[in-house]
Amino acid sequence: MIIAIDGPAASGKSTIAKRVALNLGLDYLDTGAMYRAVTFKALDKSLNTEDAVLMGRLARDLSLEFKNKTQGDNICIEVFLDGQDISEEIRSPRVTASVSAVAKIPEVRMAMVELQRRLAGEKDTVAEGRDVGTQVFPKAEKKFFLVASARERATRRCKEFEEKGYQVDIDSLERDIASRDAIDSARENSPLRRADDAILIDTTRKSIEDVVTEILEHIGRKV
């Protein structure tokens, strides 16, 4: 079983996907973390992120390992690059600001989609990202597309950064989110869009618990 949860940045899909996976006893796959790992390594090595051939080679050669750990009513995902835990580093404002530009490179997406399909190939999985229901797993049993207002998403992301010790301006963050939406939606390869058979859920005025309950009801399960 594959359950696909897509949506733009800070729409709540990561938190909600983890809760759904935990409730159903399924594996959790964060496809966005993969693109963040590519971006982190490129920035760490001061590589030219506009060089498609170079970035594609980097993505194909990436040594990534993911570990899901249950912590209370949540799943904590640990990301290891070349044996180093980069779980926190890939969530930094620097990586966040650059990841959409890296993720739109066709060579990078090709390498990451292959890895995503391999990781979820033998497991029942809740996978979340931006093209999971349209490109990675077009035959997923259930598909959901989460949205929220840009201001609401900026508020959520601002809170996340502040909890990690980063100081950010919410207005700048809102502009960055709008820019990421434009890049993700306009890219030629696997653009951000709602699959025809995906259920649309606006999370703007809903709690995490409300959205998780709604998804589980669509799947035919109760919390």
C-alpha cells in the first residue's frame, strides 16, 4: 500500500504524514528530505547548483540512509549522508532557500525518484512530497493534496525556525514561500500540482488532529 500526501511548502504534509503513518503502522518516506540532502551537500562543497550535469552526478552518487524512530505520538526521521547525521542541517534556512532551485533540475529529480521508488518498493508506505501522487507513485491507493494560505504557512515555518534557534522575518519568509510555490509549480519536470484523483484538504484553519482524522476517514480507518 502506498498513500501519497502532496502539497506546497509548510502546508503541514510532513507532520500529518508522520501521524498517519504511525496510526496505520506504515513506513514513512520524506521525499523532500532527499532533495534537501542534495542541496546541503552542494552548498557544503560550494558547488555550482546551476550545473545540471554536476548536480545530477551528485544526486546519483549520494550515499543516503534514513531511519524512522517512534517518539510518543510522532515519528522522528533521521537522515544520514555519508554516515553523518544531517537531520538538523537540512532544515536550516540556507538549505530551505535553495532547495527548490536544486529540485527542479531534471537530472536530480530522475535520481531521487528512482531512489524513492526503491525505498518504498517492498514496504507499505505513507510518502509525502510535491510530486508523489503524480510522478513517483501515480498508482498509489490513496492520494491527498494539502494546501494552506501563504501567510499561515509562513507563520508555521517561522515557528519551526525559531524553535531551532534561527531568527527569521515572517514577511521575508512569506515572500520566499511564494517564490518556492512559483518555482515548484512552473518547473517542466514533475511540477507541483494536484493529481486528478487526489483529495484536496485546506489545512489553514484546521488542527493537525483534525486533518489526520479526515485522512484516516477517507482511508476507512479511525484514530
